[in-house]
Amino acid sequence: MNPYRRSPWIVAATALTLFFLYAPIIVLIVFSFNASRISPLFTGVITKFGPFQLVNGNVVQSPCGPFHWFCDLSKSTEVLNAARNTLIVASVSTILSTIIGTMAALALQRYNFRLRTFSQVSLYIPIVIPEIVMGIGILVLFSQLFTFINDSLKLTGDSQLTFGLGTVILAHISFMIPFVTLVVQARLQGLDKSFEEAAMDLGANEWITFQRVTFPMILPGVLSGALLAFTLSIDDFIITFFTNGPGSTTLPIYVFGLLRRVITPQLNALSTVWIVIVLIVVFMIQRMENRRV
């Protein structure tokens, strides 16, 4: 009996798992080329010379061919603004949360201080509590803080502190720091301190040791934490919903607004573009990690 023979049950379970994971994504991509204006109803793929049915019943030619909904998407200023806001929030919050999370991980792993245990345990609170509870808490905090500052400084009109991209970025940073800290801390636990001690014995100070020895060794953990933070920020809806303001609509909020109306394949096209962008980012980060191995 071959001990390495694959069990048919394991193969079947693996196939089913992969099917339920990737079948919705494949269907979403296929439906982004749908000729029907109603997304759940697939009537075929739009061709350059094929008919395209408008809402008023007129049959016209689609100049973009099967990429009609992608062309329609590129002409929407609302989508472009939402995509820009999403990338701004995700990029800024990822950079800041990665820096703060890495510093927190180094402090928790290397130093003993009075509140070390409390700080370590408190990292799990934003992770385990329901996200809607945290969103409401941040909303109340910002509301009370802005009211106090506006009343104390007599701010009126455009000078008043209000909800916007700034509040969304701060909210994202607050719930992304624990994830980055825990990922980097896991990398630090397997770090051999003898390399740092050897560098300092050779005359390097703490900053040079961190720059030349410690940081390159924990860089895979830092990149993993940054990728996790970017992923959490780019598709967050609940916390963004409670902390956004005029002019700070992100793509998840925009998609939620579309769900209240007729769902067109434009939503599928938007999701397809988003999937491609995420795959490119993940591929670039993976290449960076492979080059350092």
C-alpha cells in the first residue's frame, strides 16, 4: 500500500473548497461583459457588432465591444473620485499604521515596562470586538471631540472640524495597528539576537544596527503586516461608513449606494478592475520578498 497515495476524499474536499472560493470571482468577472443591463440576468457577451439593449428599449452598437461596462465605468466621475479616495485612505493609513505597529512590536518584544502586559492584551481588543461597535465608538469620540474643539475655539463655517478623509484615515489607523503589531511581533520572536549583538560589538550604534541588521531581517514580517493593513483598509465598509463625510466616499460606500438602485454590470466591471489591482499589488510585494530570500 502506497503511503503517499492521495485519498479521493481529500481531493474532493480540496476541489470543493477551491470551487466555493474562486467560483464567485470567476462568475463576477464573466458577468462584467454581460449584454444585459441587469447584472443577475446573463444574456450573452457584448460584441462590437452585436446589439446592446438600453433601458428605453433602443438597440444600439457598443463601440467598446465586450468592454462596454469598463468604458462606461471610466466615464463616471463618481467612481473615479471614490477610487481616488479609497487609494488615498488605504495608502496613508497603511504607511502610518505600519510604522507605528513596527515600533510597537519592537517595544513590546525588546523592553520590559510597567504596562507591558496590559499593552499586549489590549492589542486584541480591536480585533475581537465587533467592527460595528468600534465604528460607533469612533463616531461618538470624533463627534464629542469636534464639538468640544469647535465650541472652545469658536470655530464656524468652513473652519469647523468635520468628518472627512482625515477622520476615515485616523479610524483606519486605529484598527490596523494591532494587526501590524502582532504580525511583526511574530517575526521578532524568531529573530536571532546574536546578529545584533555582533553588530554592536563591531562598533555599530543602535540606529545602525537596526538599519543594517534588524530591519532587513524583519522586513518580510513588516511587508506582510503592511499587506494585511492595506487589504483591511481597501475593503473596509463599516468603520468607513460611520466616519466618512462629504467628499470622502470610498468604493465600498459607493458600491453600497449602488445596491439601493438597479444593479448593472458596471458594478461587476468595477469589482473586476479592483481584483486586478489587488493581484498586481500582491504580486509586486511577493516579488520583493522573493528577491530578498
